[in-house]
Amino acid sequence: MYIPIILGTAREGRQSEKVAYYIEDKVKEAGITTKILDVRDFRIEATTTEGAIVKRYKNEITKAEALIIVSPEYNHAYPGELKMMLDMAYNEYSGKPVGICGVSAGGLGGARVVEQLRLVLAAFGMIQIKESLYFSNVESLFDTKGTIQDASYDERVVKFLKQLKEGVK
Ligand SMILES: Cc1cc2nc3c(=O)[nH]c(=O)nc-3n(C[C@H](O)[C@H](O)[C@H](O)COP(=O)(O)O)c2cc1C
């Protein structure tokens, strides 16, 4: 099974990458092949559905059996660069399971970006799992080696991945 992880911010100093690496480890532990699709590696100047970068991105999404999106909340929504990347594909998403991980510096764990993303993913015809993960207080959630300091997340990730795997036909 192949389930890549979209990392949705290119911000210098982004905390969300710690969440993406943590999820990557957990996905691998579950015996699932994965890799991080980083918005930094799919930069475009303006929205387009054509060109070499779009082709590379579409190939990635075509190969994916399901998707995980790790996104910080920026002004109650998703980063613009994440939307630009998601908009490069359309048909390639259809019918694929997807799970969302929200990230925030505050206590809500990106709850609003998770809801906002659900609208976009519905437009793509993706199968959204019920479980979402909310990484709150992200600046203190990981130590300097990237180890998560709240063990309760491990259990939630297992449930999240179980739902995602069950969604793959
Ligand atoms: C432009 C911008 C807008 C933000 N808006 C929100 C917000 O609406 N809600 C929130 O909880 N955190 C907000 N934050 C703080 C993020 O939660 C914080 O930066 C966190 O570390 C996750 O994002 P990161 O991966 O960019 O570090 C915002 C951060 C930026 C840079």
C-alpha cells in the first residue's frame, strides 16, 4: 500500500514539518510505503493545470492509494501554496481516501483548517475518513530531536491509519 503525506506549508521555520516526519515514521511502522510530498518541491508562480511540475505532481497522486495532508492553520484556513498544489490535479484524486492532520501553535490543533480542507477535498470527490488529527501547541510538542512529547498521539494515529487503510479498495 502506498500513502504519501502532503506537507502543506513552505514557510521558513515551519513547525508542521515535525508533524509530517512523525506521521511518516508512524505510516512506515504500520508497514505502509510513504513519502512526503512537500509543497516546496512543487512550486509554481501562478495556478496552472499544465507543465512539467503539474505532470510530476499528477504522477504522484496517480500512484497514491490514499493521501494524508499535514496542514497548519493560517488565518483559519489552509496555506495558499497548499491550495495551489492541490489545484494542479483533479480527476487523479477521485475516490481515494484522505485523512487530515491540522497543526497550530495554539490549543485548537488546526481544527478550522481541517474543516476548511474538507470542503476542498469534497470537490475532488475524495473519500474523507472520519478521524482527523489535531496537533496543538506544536512548538512545544516535539523535543529537539523531533520526538513527540505527548504519547497519546500514538494511539490516535493508529486509529487514523486504520480508517485510512480500510478505505483503500
Ligand atoms: C500567516 C499565519 C497565519 C496564522 N494563523 C493562525 C490561525 O488562524 N490559527 C492558529 O491557530 N494559528 C495560526 N498561525 C500560527 C500557526 O499555528 C503556527 O505558525 C504553527 O507553528 C503552525 O504553522 P507552521 O508549520 O507554519 O509553523 C498562523 C501563522 C501564520 C504564519
